[in-house]
Amino acid sequence: MSERSLMVIVAALAAAVLGLALFWQVPPPERPLPRAGLGAGGDFTVQAAAGPVSLADYRGKLVLLYFGYTYCPDVCPTSLAATAEGLNRLTPEELAKVAMIFISVDPQRDTPAHLKEYAEFFHPQIVGATDTPGKIAEIAQRYGVVYARQKVDTAGDGYVVDHSADTLIVDPAGRLVGKIAHATPPEQVVLAIRKYLYQP
């Protein structure tokens, strides 16, 4: 197969994933999670494939935080695909001032190595990380993120994790300042990023 044919296939797959993510309407869970407000935020350190990742490492950059998990059937791919397309629409100079951390709320199944592969599928700017269940719960609480494991009707230990689906925005000084709602289209993602990137 030629390099050109391979590029065409990769581009078609990427377009299909984005299209599915933006237009697939997902039914709400049977037991909806309570709506979380904006939390206090604060510094944290989690484990990525390349080693510990701290929010403080990104001082001077606008940081997008998303709490989810790689086995998520619909919500996470939708949000990550739209955010990734938003990142692609930034100028190279803007992109250099933005970072994104995808934090798994399912450390039982999501290893740092698997998270790296999953996050980078959407965009090389996204760092996948997790930590112990207790530490993830503590960080999520400070950030106003709620999640709950729900058993599914399968043989064995099958479960899904219902979770908050907003992308959180941390300013260059490390303060939690806003959020991007789930299913926000890429053009609005760009506007939200630029709003906080350029505000005094």
C-alpha cells in the first residue's frame, strides 16, 4: 500500500470518528449523576506513561482537564474528538500555550501506557494519566467532578462509569476558571480556549 493511500485511509477514519462523535445522540443514564458546579481546583500530581504529571508543570499555559475513562462507549470519544478538532484550529503559537490532561476515573482498567495510546489517538497534545482510586476521588472532588461505577448486565465484572462530561479550564496561573460543556462543537471550543488564553 502506498503512503498516499495510507494517508487517505487515516484521514477518512479520523473524519468518521469526528462525525460519529459530534452527531451520535447518546441516551441519558438510568440514574443520572447530580450536576456538579465549578470546584475549588488546586494543584495535583497523577501518573502518566512518562512518569508523574503535575498541574504545576504547566504554569504559564492554559490547561484543559477532562475526567473520563478509555472504556467509555460514547461520552469520552465525543468530547475528546470535538476538543481535539478545536485544538487543530488553533494557530501554532496558540497551541504552544495550551495543554490538555485526560484523567482516568477507572484506574482499575486504565494503565498509564494504555492511556497514552488512547489520548494521543485524539491529539498529541493530550496527556493521559491516572492514579490510585482514592487520589483520583480526592482530585475529582476538588474539581467539582462526579462519577459513579454502574454494573452492566454481562457475565463477570462488567461495569461502566457514569461521569461528569465537561472539559475544565485552568488558567496559566493554575486557577480553575471555567468549563466547556459536553458536545460543544469545535468552533465553540476554539472560542472558549481563546477567551481564557487572551483574558488579562
